[in-house]
Amino acid sequence: MRIAVFTDSYRPYTSGVVRSIETFSEELDALGHRVHIFAPRYGPLAGVEDAVYRFYSFPSPTNPEFNIAIPISLRLKATLRRLGVDIIHVHSPFMLGRMGARSARDLGLPLVFTYHTLYDHYVHYIPLAQNFTRKVTQHLCAQFSNRCDQVLVPTNVIGDYIRDLGVTVPIRKLPTGINLEQFQNGDPLWFRERFSIAADEKVLLFVGRIGLEKNLAFLLRSFQIVCGMTDNRKVRLFLVGGGPETESLTALSRDLGISDQVVFAGPVSGSEVAHCCAGSDLFVFPSITETQGLVIGEAKAAGLPSVAVNAFGVGEMVIDGEDGFLVEPNESEFAERVGMLLHDDHLLRQFADNARRNAEQLSSRIMARELVSTYEELIASNRSINYSAQ
């Protein structure tokens, strides 16, 4: 099977969407399928990329790390025909996603859309008329979804959410899978030696974009409460990732008096995330905009329990009281749950064992096989419709 993937974000940009595309592509390739990726260009091309086709793009005015592709190509239709594409899978309802949708229509191919992001929760990157922009974004996303043959969502709660927005086409839950072997074999010494972490220090870990949507000011204020708890154990908070809020959050950590115990570690590669998880004691995740919370699943595979705010897809990634805690967006409650696990080694080990076991359900190979089944059903149905129309 030959799959054309259209995405508005791809490496070297890092995000959950990029991780999802890379993970599924690797597994589909291992299963004998061929994935061709159509994505924005970042700077001069560094050489030919196998099965990756880049579009001219420019940095986003509100997020210079993210490039916006110009969806123009006179050769696209001929390229897709030459590649013998069987199905088109888009990962955005905007620039290249819409180009992929037009290509599917023009070539009579089935169209799949993965609803990765709560786009209407990101309007803070648009400085004016945010309420109006939110409603317009919701309408555009629902309208685009209804042009597709199948919409995939990572969690059931997101499926319910987009149904309420007006999506009427078939919706199927299909989470992004996790490379279990990679995260089960992380090197704890890599992380602890790189950042000079003492053996008796407890490490709280956050991995993700350092942006407003991740609710990291909440995390810092919660961590200040943790630091003030009556216990002489050393504890540090590591924030792994890059983003536009790094400078303001660094200043906030100074204002809160916790800057010596907060480390902005910067972005790392996907394989290095596994080492970060292996060298940590507890994963902390305050985001309230996640459709899945893939990094929680990766942490679980590494045997890392989580304390997370119970919002949207995260609620399906943590089993409360078994492999972590889900809390309401209350800083004192969040800190109390963190403190409970930091101060009870037996409970922490028990949660770690449960996390590792529960992560088995998110095997990337299993998820890829489910995706293949979805593709095959759509291709067979499309062929039947085309045959009947003749």
C-alpha cells in the first residue's frame, strides 16, 4: 500500500503531531507499506530526503519556530500518480491538509484526517478578536472534517468533542502508539550525568512545548508548594522542550524563588526523551489542551508514574490511583499528589510497575496494524463505489 501524508508540521520542528507521523511511518514501513510525506521546508534543503517532499514556506509571525507552507505545486498531481498512491492521510485542516484534501478529490482517492489538536484552544497566538477567531476555527475544522471519509481521534473524549462541533462523518479512536522497546531501555545515567543530578535528588519531569497552552505557570506555582513542604529531600523540576514562553517562565521561576530547582533543559531528540524518562522519578503534566498526551504514554512505558491535570485526552492516558493521579486544575491539590508520591517510595514503585504494564496496550505496532485495517476498509469501499459508478 502507498500512503501520501500531508502535514503542516514536520521535522526539524518537534511536536506531538511530528512524533505521531514519524512513529506510524516507521511501523508502516516495517509492515511493508510505503509512506510519502508532503511537508513544509525549513531553511535550505540539506540534501535529498527519502520519500519526503518539501514545499516553500515562511516562519509564522506568532511562532517563528513553526513554518507555514505555501500550498502551491504544479507537479503535485503528476507526482501522486507516479507514486501510485492508494490513499491520502492529512494531519491538519489548514494549508497542506487542504491541499491533500483537494488532491484526494481530484484523484478519486479515500481521505483520512487525524484530529490531533484542539485548534480552537490555540487562538492565543492570534492577538485580536480571540472569541470570534475561536468560533471561526471550530467551524472551519468541522467543515473540513466533513469533507473526509474517515476522521481519526486519539481518545474518545475528542471524538465526542468534535461531534459537538458538528462533525458527521465516521470517527474512529486510534491513539498514536509508543515504541515500547525504546522507552523501556532508556539510559538513566545519560540524563543524570548530563545535568549533574545527585543520586539522592528526586526529579520531576515535564516534556513538551514551552507554550501558553501547556499551562506551565500552573506547574511552577505547584512546584513552589512542593518545595515548601516540610521535607529535607532534594527535588528538582526539569522542563524538556523549547518554545516561546521559555523566557517568561524563567523569570516566573525567579519571582517564585525556585529558580535553583527548576531547569529549562531545552529540546532533545525523540530517542533522548527515553533517557530523560529513565533518569526521572515522576512525570508532571499540567496541560489542559491535549487530545491524547502522548508523552504520558511514553513516560509510562519507561516506568514513570504521572501527576496530571484531568482535562480532555489526558484523562484516558492516566489510570487515576493506579499508574498516576489525575487532579483538577488546583495548584495545592496537584502539589499534594506530587508530594505523596515523592515521600512514599513503596507507592512510587507500585505506580511505576503499573505504568510499565499498562503502557503495553499502546504498542506502536498494534496501533499501526489498526491503521492499516482502516486504510484497507476505505480503499475497498472506494473501489466499490467507483465500480458501481461505471
